[in-house]
Amino acid sequence: MTQLYSIPSWRPFVDALAEGLLARTAADPLALSDYVILLPTRRACRSLREAFLRQTGGKAMLLPRMRPIGEVDEEELVLTAPGDESGALADLVDLPPAISTTERVLRLTELVKALRNAQAKADPALDEIGPDQALLLAKELARLLDQVQTEGLTLDNLESLVPEEYADHWAQTVVFLNILRSEWPAYLAASGEIDPAERRSRLMRAQAQAWRDAPPAHPVIVAGSTGSIPATAELIVTVSQLPNGAVVLPGLDRVLAEEDWPAVRRDPTHPQFGLALLLEKLGAGRYAVAEWTGTEDTPPQRAARTRLIAEALRPAETTDRWRSLDRIDPAAYDGVEWLAAPSPAAEAELAAQCLREVLEVPGKTAALVTPDRMLARRVAAQLDRWGVRIDDSAGRPLSQTEAGRFFRLTAEAVAARLSPVALLALLKHPMAALGGRPKDMRRAVRNLEIACLRGPKPSGGADGLRRAIEARRTDPHGPAAEILDDAARLTDAIDAALSPLTDLLTTGRAPFDQVLTAHIRAAENLAAREDRPGADSVWRDDDGEALADFIHDLIPHGGLLGPVGSGDYVALIDALMQGKTVRPRHGAHPRLAILGPLEARLQHADRFVLAGLNEGIWPPEPGDDPWMSRAMRRDFGLPAHERRIGLAAHDFAQACGAPEVVLLRAEKSGGQQTVPARWLERLATLTERLGLEGRLPKNNGRSALRLSWQKDLDRRDRLPVLARPAPTPPADARPSRLSATRIELLMRDPYSIYAQYVLRLDVLDPLEADLGAADKGTIIHRALDAFTKAYPDTLPDDAEARLLAFGEEAFGAQVLANPAVKAFWWPRYIRIAQWFLAQEAARRARLAASHTEIKGSLKIPTARGAFTLSAEADRIDLFQTGGYAILDYKTGFVPSKKSVADLTAPQLPLEAAILKAGGFPGVAPGPVVELSYWKLSGGDPPGSIQTDGKLDADALAEAVAEKLTALVQAYELETTPYPAVPRAELAPRFNDYAHLARIKEWSLGTAGGEESA
């Protein structure tokens, strides 16, 4: 009986397999349960079960035993293996357990760190390695170890691997690899364990030997595997020789001529390379492989497609045969669509569109096939716009799940000593509740943010937050007492919840396993709710269970990492989570799926969208081996990196057998031109050679059409042209008191006054704000004011030292400790101080008195009573000859002389009006003879004085008082609006409420433009 079969790519593999098995056992419904089916993956097993349901219409039946080919049933093997205590059975009974992957990586990390740090001590040019870097190197070592053991190789010939012509650094690498040859085997021998790859290979070989010694009476079928792993190939060969064994290959080529087949065996990038090697091990030619039941009659259109793909992907050394290729049935292109997107984002949109339209046909199915996980997530997000939930079968990285992010954020917040950004990221996570109700938690977090997290960064830890809260209690402009009290209570709760972890990490270094245990307790404390403990929140659902499994594997071996600091611990958790994924238990949509190329090899769908078809994505980059060059890998016996391209090509060819195929790629990525997958280029070249480019053009109209559909999807109905906002609040809601600087804002942008004083919307400072221009101005004003008040008459002999001391006090020790402040702002302050003292030395001989930072006000009678104009003058000088000078220190923009004269910059004229009216306490009314701006930049020059000698300050003060009276009276009327930026040329340089006024929306419209004109 024929033992070798193949299912062509145009047949859904698992459906054809199920159909054939049902046909074989039709006479006996119980016979199917005797079969053992070995498949490449667990998902393939699940897919075959679903295929049986489709074939039987969901009827109850006894299914065959299905298992992944690499997962040998060890107990069954021990019970059924022939032999005695000295034979194969003894080897199975004494087979050591596999070391856990976590223990292996952590132990290798310890060995890597020890070796590298010993080298660093011997060579001062080398730096010691951090634990996270050592962990990443250990993972690469473990990957190499798996490759070596999977291929059945040994590490005994490492020294001979680097002849003299190789670079010296490869010799150093081999010295490093001696960890795997000497120290690692010693560790395994002491622990009584073996590596997982070696144990898997030994089990598969034992299974093969057991079946050779005592062939099973029940049928055994290996289906869908290409035998890329030597132990798997050996098992496949054994099954093919069993009396009741069979091997079902996926998509064996029937198109290429026999004389082309040797070229396939020489080309590792060819899709049939793996099957060619397997057939050699099976000792069979292609024509010894029969068609599986039900696949003998190939539809003409599908046969043409199969031939087209086989010809397009033929070995490179035989492509000259294209010259003699007469024709291919144009029906091969039926159902094939080639789309090109301008960007990865547009590629995801087109892929989602191609999947969504399938749902318009009852019962039709589709799947996205791509190795690009980012693209897969984008497509899932795009489908969500239609309410279609689709899961990526490859899963999501554990670190990006809700539970994984929460666990990481907990450690990051503690390591950052509760810095505002890290703390808010943690507290705003949906899991954070601190033992209460989530809505109460959200309110308390907002209060804490307002109380002390905005603006300059508080000092570290919970104590730093408490000090910041108490400092705000003395701030006259600070938040209400109840907000501060709520923030203080939340700070105490945070401190208590995180204390298990902070107690360890803030005291220096602690053993990793102890830190991990404390981390778990802290996360559970944070996640506790009023109605359930934190453990029920953190470890629930698929992502919580995956996180629990990750930690369960880590806890017993965490001690291998030794003591860690806070930064090391966070980096280690991130590195350990890499590669951990959370896979959905069941697909979210019954007719749509996202599959990896390997999974798609055996799946069923009416349409496959093959996306990410660019070099470097599909096929993948060959990649750089951190341990061996290409020549070293070849000499050592490891498969070439090009083998991965061959496997990817096989998956591509299999997927092209679907009834409908969409070939999709992005023409640019990150602004750079991309290179189409080599398979697309070959397909285009062959199509052009056949004169059929009209059937599958590279830049076809379908791409443009689908992109236009996407634009229609994204296009919103035209919004009406927005009018400039001009609210008219009631009279009693309008401000009855404004400062001189706010009067200027009222003239330039009344809407900002409305937002601040009517709606009472305060501007929030940024998180962890650096010292900005406004802060710098406040500090310099404070220092100059303190110095002038301390020495109002004569400058001291050590004036510069005194002024610098006042500056240090104004900056504060915490601010001056900031490297950016110390390197940038403080040198500028020194130059300002020197320039200021030079001006003072020349000016003070002319002064009779000087007043600094003096507050004043002016009452303006109105119909409602009175409007109060307030001001705080930086400095008012009385000259000995009579008359006042009003000075304003500017560390930033200085208004022009013209804007002062035409009262569009009215601050100093308004202060002059207050002075003339006797509004500054302790300053007698009198004439104003000078209005000056002192620009204090600290650059080159450090400062300058702007005074308009032609300006009549007294007359300007009277004019601005009249104008202010008219302005105030106008805004008392409820019919007077507060428009946003009434004159574009007078718009304020900085507008905190521009987003609220939606200036960018209405200013571009016709109505807005007409108003501005």
C-alpha cells in the first residue's frame, strides 16, 4: 500500500485530510478513533478537529488521537516500548527531566555575567556587564544551544571552528561559547536535568525506535510536516515504513520537470527545498508520492494557478526555462489581486477592507496572513471601526497586555521614586483601585495631580509628595483644602500599598527573588477593590493567567540573579518578559482570522490576504548570528539562514492556493522606499514574459480604487464654517477686577479672559516641568527685589557676591541641583547680576528713592459700582530732580516702542495711571517722566534698557485711563461679547486657551477670514 501522499496547495489541507480519513473509515464509524495523527502544531490539531465538524455537519463522532509531532506521550511510550531493563526501555525510564526554560536562562545569565566581569577585571578597556545585558546574551546562548541540539550536533569542535583567516573577534566569541561546552554540561549533570531540545529529540527518536521494534497495530499518519528538524524527519521516515503508517505532505510540487529537481535540492531558498530533503531521507522520488483521497481531480483554474506559482518560484539557476515557456492558462490569475499601499498604515486599511467585504457574502471566510505582528495589530484596530473583533492567533506580547503593563508600571513607578509621569501612568491604569471604588480612585488621582504633580518635579518618594502638598497649602493661588486633603490621603494609601517594594528598592540592592515577591504584593495591594482582593484583579483573564505562569516559573529560580537595584530590576523584568505572548483561547470572529504563515499552511479560508510582502518582512531578513559567521555556521553544521527563506517561500506558495488571494505590500515605510518580496518580482517578471500583465499589473487600478474607498470611509460630512466664538456671559459673572497684564490680554484676546475668569479654567502646568522662561523670570525678579530692598541706598562693597547669594536663595538648592539649570540658567544669572550692578552703580546717584515689587490699584466707577485695576510694579524710582521712572524687568519678549505709544502694550502706562492717582501705597502721586523696560537675557549682551525719550509718559497715563474707563464700561454690558482674537495682528504671542476657542478651525473658514479682514 502506498505510504506517501500529498495534498496540493489548492485544497484546504485540514479539510482534505479530514475528508480522506472519513472516506477511509466510512464502513466503520469506530475505526477513526484508532488513528493517531501527528501534526506540526497544537493549532493544527485544533484546526483538524474543526475540519471534522465541518465535514460531518457538526454531528457527534469519535475523533482520532491528534497531537503535535514534537510532543511524544512519554507515559504511553514507556508502557508500550519493547525491550528489557538493559535496552531502550531502560533509557526511557532513566531519561532525566528537562530543565525549565526560565532556570536555564537565569543560570546562563549568571555564567555570562561572571565570565564577562572576570574579563573586565583583567582588561581595563572592558566594562562590567549589567544583569539585563547578561540576560539578553544568555537568551542568545540558549537559542544557539537549542539549534545545536536540534540539529544533533556537539560543541566539541569549537576550537577548530576559527582558523587563522577569521577575524580575531570570532576567536574571542568562541572563548565565550565555552560556557556551553564546559560549565553548562557540569551544571546539568549536578542538577540531574537535560536541555528541552535534547530531551525532545531523544523522545522522538525513542518513539521512532519503539515503532520500528514493535510496529503499532493502529494506523499512524504524519500530516503537514516538512521534517525540517532531524529528529522529526527520523520519526517521519519510521512512520512511512510502518505497515499501517502514512505520511501526508503539504503541497508537493508536481509542475517542475524532473531535470529541475536537483536544482531544488541545491537552493535552500526554494519553497520545495525542505520537501526535497525529506524525500531523500524517505528514499522516494516525487512520483512515488500519491495524491491524497479526493484530490486526484484538479480543477483547471486551480491547476493553472499552481503551475503559475511553481514557475514563478522555480530555482534561480533554471529561470532560463522561462524563454521556452509557451503559455499559462490566463485563468490562473482569476481570484488574484495585487494591491500596493503608499504606507504601512494604508496597507493595514486595505487589508481590513479586503477582510470586511467578505462578510457581505453569507458563509464566506477570510484570513490575513502575515509575519508582521505590528501590521496584524493595525488591521485588528481597523476592523474595530465596523465592530468586528478579530484576534491575532500569534497572540500579544505579555508586556502589552493589561496585566503585563500593570505589573511593569508598578515596578517602574517605584524605581522612579514616584515621579509624576511614572506614578500617573500607574494610578490611571484600569486595574489600580487601592482597595476602593474605581470612580473614587479616579477622582483622588485627579486631585493628586492638581495638588502636586504638575509643574516642577517633587522630590522623590511619598515623602516628597507630602512635602509638595504641604507647600501648596501656603500658596494663595493653590487648590482648595479638600483637594489637598484628598491628595494627602491618596499619598498615604500609595505609600502603604507600595511599601513592600519601596522598602527593598530604596535601601540599595536586594536579592532578586525577594524583590519579585515584594513586587507581587505591591501589585496586589494596588489592584485591590472594595468588592474583591487584588489577586482576583491581577491574575484574572487570559493575560492575568499568563502573567501568573510567567511569575510561577520565575520565582523558584530568581535567586540565581543575585542582588539587584531598582534600575536593574525593571530592566530585568522587561528582558524576561520579551518573547512571552498571550494567545487567545478561541477566535473572536467565526469567519475572519489573523494567521501567521506557518499556521496558514494548514488552514481553510475562501480568501487569503497575504500582507507585508516586502523584503525583510516576508521573506524575513536572514539576520545576524551574534556567535557565528555564515562560514562558521556552515563549517559547524548548522543550517544556513537562507533555509528560513525557503520555509517562508513554502508558506507563501501554499497560501497562494486559496480560492481568492490578495497580494498586499506597502511601497514606503518610514519615508523610505521598500523592496517588493522576491516572489512578487518573479511573478511580475513571468507575467510580463507571458504577455499577461493586464491580468495582474503591478500598479493596477484596484489599488487606487480601494484607496479611494478608504478616503470615502475616512471622509466626514463637511462641517459648517464655524463662527468666531464670542460668548456674552451675564453681567454678574463678568470679572470686576483685573491686573494690568490681564487688561492687555482683554484687548488682544477677550476670550481668554472669559475662559479664565468667567469659566474659571486654570491652565495646568506640564508634568515634571523643567525650569521654563516664566520660572526663570520669577526667580530673577525675586532675587533683584530682595537685593534692592536690602540695599536701597548704597551698593555694598561685595555687591556681586551678595546678589549671587540672593540668586542662590531664589533658585533654591533643589532647582540648582538640576544639571540643566546649573549649566545653562545659572551662568546667565551671573552675567545678568554683573550687568545689573553696573547699571545700578551709574543710576543710584540720581535717585531719591526706589520701590520694588510694589502692589497698587485703581478704582474705576461703573454702573455696577467699581472696577478695580491692580498692578505689581517691578520697580518705581523717584529722581532727585523730581518725577518718577517706572521700570519693568523682562527676561523674555520686550514690547516695541510703537506698541507702548499706541497703547496696544498698556502695562507700563496703566501702572503710570495708578501712580498718578496715588494707587501705590507709600508712593506720593507725581509726574511720570520715564517708562523703561530692562531686558535681562544673560546672553551677549547680558541686558539692555529700552526707553522712549520722546514719549510723554504723563499724557500717555491720562490717555490710557480714559481708554480703560471706556473699555471697562463696555464690558459691563451683557451685550458686549468676549470674542477670540478680534484682530489677528494683535493676537497674543502665547495663548493658553487657543484649543478651547478652536482658533485653527474657524480662522481657516470664510466667515473667520471675513471677520479678520
